[in-house]
Amino acid sequence: MKRVVNNVKTFHGIDMEKQPILVYRSIQSEREKQK
């Protein structure tokens, strides 16, 4: 269980820290689709 949690944390950490623009764009695109 601990390994899974650690992997998830590092995965999200890489996305949010190294690719904030891509994450932001993906969120914006999802919001546009919902409108």
C-alpha cells in the first residue's frame, strides 16, 4: 500500500511542478467542454 501511495504522490508532484502549464490547459479545456 505504501508503495502505491508514494508512486501516486511522485506522479502528481512531477505533473504539477514540471508541467504546470499543461495541467492548467487540460483543466481549462475540460471546463470548456462542460459549458
